[in-house]
Amino acid sequence: MALVEVKVPDIGDFDEVAVIELLVKVGDTVKAEQSLITVESDKASMEIPSSTAGVVKELRIKLGDKVKQGSVVLVVEAAAGAAVASTPAAVVPATPGTVPAATAAVALATPVSATGLIEVRIPNIGDFTDVAVIEVFVKPGDTIKVEQSIITIESDKASMEIPSSHAGMLKELKVKVGDKVNIGDLMAILEGSLSAAVVAAPVAVATSAVATSASSASVAIASPVAMAAPIAGATAFAAVVAPAHAPGEPTLGLPHASPSVRKFARELGVPLEELKGSGHKGRITQDDVQTFTKSVMAGATQTKAQTAKVSASAGAAGDGGAGLGLIPWPKVDFAKFGPIERKEMGRIKKISGANLLRNAIMIPAVTNHDDCDITDLEAFRVSTNLETEKAAKAGNIASVKVTMLAFLIKACVAALKKYPEFNSSLDGDALVYKNYWHIGFAADTPNGLMVPVIRDCDKKGILQISQEMGELAKKARDGKLGPAEMTGATFTISSLGGIGGKYFTPIINAPEVAILGVCKSTMEPVWNGKEFVPRLMLPLSLTWDHRVIDGAAAARFNAYLGQILGDFRRVLL
Ligand code: CAO
């Protein structure tokens, strides 16, 4: 098979550009047109694609190298039958002061009205169509200079700023972020004068720059950007103006990342400006985007938008409650009334606080309180513990302590199976029913509240659940729980039974739709139809999302739970 040198194609007027990203390594199989490296000048960044398909045998460049048209990027062992264009077709030679054939046809007229209104249009961007506007730098009322960047547009291969061809006051912006633009589209209307108009952009189509005629008062503007289309597997950029994002020196708020990485981030909804790049000169790589996404999914990171949403709606930090139209949070100088000590809240408290606040505010939650008779179950629990203790002492099984919570988990699984909407989540207008029963339990730790998750509780017995609960609770208290051990719950139980209290109103752990709060069981006189008898009563508090669950269903759920806990044999039914 043939070894083919893949070279830098025509990159327009750029003499030497720095290699800022290597997108492949030796041994990789590349397709024709797959991006190999990213290069960046002070005017634009662009990806250089492969002209042929095959396996990378040798890299001839490294990060930081300067390359120009014809520089060998790498050597590929071409796949049999692969189309090889070792010297990619050069496109649109854009020599300043000349009119490239491909661009001359699209020199754009800019009508200037009698009132001095100037239409600024998207110049020649080569063969690209429907290129997305990703940033707008100006607003109506701004005074615009010639060549001042108005917007940034981005294809999947390049990003670039589009400057104004004229000076003047911005009357109207005709594009917004997310719009797709094409050559000739109206970008902005300026109020200016002809004297302020038209200076050819640095590498533009100078010969067609000014062509005013008294009768039409029209101005043919220079074509500041000519972005050539990929030809024969090579992408070349005839002339690109204005720095999009120079290495190590992000301009105008654009994050320092290649177009494809930014496209990838956009698809995932990742705010690039919140990432720290691990690439050359702090450049954000695809790996950085993936790592950030995983961290957000695991709940270990919150985007600023997530935090702001919570703060704004809750008035916790940001706007002091203005987001909800509330009066501001009271600001009190406590020291005026006595000695104080100020301590920053820990990380876990801050994170769980923000989540609790969102859940408390966004979920129309209702709590049902109920009591259930666990006299027989408690007797069974005590005898089970005695037996397991004996067996453990005899060395037959590992020692495991069974608390009421393990029975509650098992009983809840049975109730969740009978009333599946309690094991669901809201997804827009749809309900997602989960055919797995992972139960979270609130654990009180020195650092704050944590919710470890026991998976597949439907498949586990009381002893195994008790053992896993003990291990997870210990990990939580030691601060050793991993993100995977705190995610995926379908329902949560918060038990204060070991501490005390009667009832409380637990907050639903979104995106779950219900949570069971449990307090301390107490001996109470219960009327059996003939007399009062002492029974061990367990207080239950079920909070549920009224968007998903109705009050009657909640009452049935609690009643069924009570029946199971009253006679645990029902779990088997
Ligand atoms: N009624 C009466 N006694 C109960 C009980 C109940 N409902 N639940 C537990 N107990 C008893 C246990 O049997 C145990 O008794 P012994 O010491 O005599 O053996 C004692 O209370 C302590 O139990 P425990 O709390 O160690 O064990 P647990 O399985 O009940 O709970 C855990 C484990 C991790 C959930 C718990 O330790 C915990 O952290 N609870 C706090 C949860 C919380 O903070 N919720 C609030 C969230 S909203 O802010």
C-alpha cells in the first residue's frame, strides 16, 4: 500500500501558522477529510483535514510548529482504493489587491440611503451556506468603526469574526445568536455618512472595494472574508479577517477551542467559558468537554446557569429573592446583639442546599402523614438480630445488624411495584417509568446530608440490604462515597427513627417524585374494637409531587405500606 504525504493545503494569505492541536496520533485510522490538526493565526483558527484515507504512519509536525502551504503534516499508508490528493487543490488565491475569481462574483452592494442608512451585509464566505452566528459583539446605539467585529460565525471547520465594512452608529442588528447566515444576508444597518464608509478589509477584494455612483448612491463593499469550500478533501481559507480567538489570549469572550470542539460542546450544551483547557496554552480539548459533562452528570459540578437558576429563584445568594419578586433577604448585623462567629459552609452543604432549594421551590409537594403498626415486625427484627448475632458468633455468617430501615426499603419496593408512578420521573410532558428499584437513603454525616443508593433492592434480601446500608452509611460518614454511589435512585427514604420526632415533611430528591420520611416508633394505645391495646406505632410522612401523583394515590400508597409493615408476609404476595 502506498505511503502518502499529507500536506497543508492552500491556507490563503497566511505565511506561517502555528499548530495548536494534534487531533490524531500514529496508528490511528483516518478518513478522507477527517481533521488532522488545528492551526491558528492571529486571524482565525482552522482545522486541516486529511486528503486521503489510511493509517497514520508518521507525524511530521508537533505542537507549536509553524506550518504553511505545502508543509508535510503526516504520512499515511493509504487504504486500498483511497482517493489520494497529495497536493490538495488550492482554492481562491486571495492576494490583497486582487479579485479572486471565486469571490469577484459576490462583491456586495451596500445601498446608502439619502438619510445615510448603510446596509452591512455578510461578505463572501466562499461556498459555505447556512453558517451559524455564535456571538454578537454589538448592540443598537453602539458607535461602530470600520473593521470592528460585528458577529462571529462558525462552520464545523472554522470560526471567524465578521467585521463592519463601514463606520457609523448601529441603528439595527439584523442577526442574532443561532441565526444561520449566507453571503449577502443583511447583518446590520448603520447610520453614517459616505465619508465614513468603506475601507477594504486587510486581505479583501480591494479592487471592488468602492464603486459609488451618483445615481444609485450604492457602495460595493469589500469582501472581508472569503472562506473557501473543501475541495478534494482539503479545506483552504482564502482570507479570514479579525482574530477569532488567539492562543493564550481569548478575545471578546470567545473560549479558546477549535471549531469542532466548540461544535461538540454546543451539541452537549456545555458552556465552554466555564471550562479550564488542558490543551496547549490552555486550549479546551474534546476530552475537557467530555470530562466536564461527566462531572455535571454525576452531580459533582454545577454549571453557572444551574447555580444561577437556583440562586435567582430562591434568592439565596444572587438577587436576594428578587427573582421571585420577594422582598430581599434580611441583612442583619448580628454582632450588634452579641458575640458571633462566622464559618463558611462546607462544599457538601452548599451543593445539597442548592439542590434542596430548587426541589422545594419547583415541586408542588404535598405530605401525607400516617401511622402503621410494626409491633410484630419489630419482634421479628429483634429475633432476626439475635439469630444473626448467634450465627456470626459461631462463625457461620458475617455479623450484620438489621434495623427497621431495611424492612422499610423492602416494603417500599413492594408499594412502588404496586403504584409504579411513585417510581417514575417527569421528563417534559412525559412520565418515565423505571423498571428497576434503586432506593436512596438519607444519611446524616459530619459534612452534611448525603443520599447513598442501594441498587436493585427488589432482588436483595433484608440481610444484604442491611449490610450494604451499613457499608454505604460508613462510606458517607468517612467522606468516601463516589458519585456512582449517590446516583440513580428511583425513590428515597429519610429515616430519623434512630433519633426521634413524630412527623416531618421531607423534600423530594428530584427527579424522583416521592420520598418517605420515617420517625421514631413509639408504644401507643390502639383501639382494637373492644379495648385499647399497646401497639408499636411507626410514624410515616410521604411527600409526593402533585404533578405526577394524586392525593388518593398517595393515601393508598401509605395504606398499602402500612399493611405490609403490619404483616410483612404480604411482601411475598
Ligand atoms: N423507630 C425506633 N427506633 C429506630 C427506628 C425507628 N423508626 N429506626 C431506627 N431505630 C433504632 C435502631 O434500631 C437503632 O437502635 P439500637 O441502637 O438500639 O440498635 C438506633 O435507632 C439507631 O439506628 P441507626 O440510625 O444507626 O440506623 P438506621 O438503619 O435506622 O439508620 C441511617 C441509618 C444512615 C439512615 C441513619 O443513621 C441516619 O443517618 N439517619 C439520619 C437521616 C437524616 O438525616 N434524615 C433527615 C433528612 S432531611 O434533613
